[in-house]
Amino acid sequence: MGHAAAGHGPDARFDLMSADRSSGDALNDAAEQLRVSIVIPAYNEESVIRQCLIAAIYQSVPAHEIIVVDNLSSDRTAAIVSQMQLEYPESPIILLSQDLEQGLIPTRNFGLDHATGDVLGRIDADSIVEPDWVEQVQKAFADPVVQAATGPVVYYDMPMRRFGLKADDKMRQLMLKLAKHQYHFLFGSNMALRASAWETIRAETCRDEKDEMHEDIDLSLHLADHELPVRYWPQMVSGMSARRLEDSPRDYRYYVTRFDRTYKAHNVRKMALKAPMVVFFSVYFPAKLLRAIHTVNTAQPVRRGGQ
């Protein structure tokens, strides 16, 4: 009676399928065991912090902790967070205060330093993460090679949101190609990195005391210096406000040229990396007009008597 050649019979195919399934199960188990912290720096964010926290609370997989770092706010930001701790006592909301100095970078660092998760998510106070954001972060980091991850954003206060999300995704993937995958840039409104990666670069990140740079690009370049891989994860989606378009042309120009100043600080001279600046400059006036029209069209009518 003939025998199947070794490695080619049905038993061999079954063994391969079992191995693939076991490998997939192992990755899923690794993902589920990762504790994801969410760090939210906040300065005078009373108008948006509540919606940000509600999105962070209602997740398909709960966050390990949701850390709001208040930075000398003069409005009700801290009071709103405290109220939400009472309203949602089972949620892992933590309110910290960073009062030593004004600025995003020291406030961000304070939050990342105090986070206790395996993976440290970082979003803005106007971010509204998708309901599966924590779950997608876990999946992105199930691969032990990945040290940081970022995803696309959808501008929730702009028209044509679905088109905007697709455009944002395409632009970020194009950036990877233009950079020839040497630099994978994080986006501060929607990013995460391993606690171990943060420990590696934390002492080297630029203080930027003159507030001239993009702090998320700075983080990305320090990760690249240490050859710590960053992954773009399209399913890791966060909403954010397009309120930057409310800036005057002069202020907006200063914001966009932060790219150049960050590259210069790191002696990075790739012309292809200027692509985001070209995009941001080209969309400013048409997007500003669209936002103004959208704001008027979606404004709630004022009832008689101011009700």
C-alpha cells in the first residue's frame, strides 16, 4: 500500500492549518493581555473634554486607565473631569495636574511618565476615538516588533466626513511611500507607543521651550534614531476637530512650518517630507470656507426667549 509523501498528505495540510491557527490564537491572546493607557493633555478644554472622555469610556475593550493631565487651565476643564469621575465611578478616569510649567510637551511627558499601561495611547482633548480604538491598539501591538502606532483621523466638524477619512488615510500612506518607509510619523491626536519605547526616548525628546516644533514628529524622529518600528494601522481611527482652520492665515502658516523647524532640529533634509506642508497650505482656504458653511448649516436655531 502506498504512503503519502512526507509533508504532502492531508495530515501535513492539517498540521499547517493547526499551526496557522495556533499562531493566530497566540497573537490574539497577546493582544488581549496588553493594558492600554490613554493620556490626554488638556489646557482650557471645557468645550470638548466631556465628549472626549465619553468616547474613551465606551470602548469595546476597556482602557486600563484614562489619564487627563490638566495644565493650568483657567476654565472648568478640571471640574468637568472631576464631575465625570463621579458620574462614571467604574470608569478608570484619573485627573492629574501639571502646574510647574505651561506647555504641551511637559504636560504630555507628565502623563506618559505616570501611565502604568503596557501601551501608552496619546490623544488630544478634542479627539473622539472610535468605539473599538483600544481594541485596535491592542491588535496593532500584538506584533512584538511594533513599538509605536498611529492611524487616520476623521474631522467630525467638517462636511463629507467619510470622504475626509479616506483622504486622510491615503495621504498618510503616501507619506510612508515618499519617506521610503525610513520615517513613520506619529500623529499626536491618534497615536500610541509601548511604555518600554517611551522609557528609551523620554530623556532625549526635545523640550522645545520656544514652542516652534511639532512634538509628535519629534517623537517619531527619536524613535527612528533608535530604530524602534512605528506601524501605520488604518483601523485605529480617531475623530478630531478641524478648529485649527479658525486660525488666522499668519498663525496657520506658523503651525504648518513647524514641520520644517522640527526637521531642521534633527538635521533631516528629505524634500519628500515637505509633502504635508504643501497639502496643508493648499487646503487651508477651501477647507476654511467649507467649515464656515458647515458651521452655519448645522447651527441650532435659537428659540424665542433665548430657550
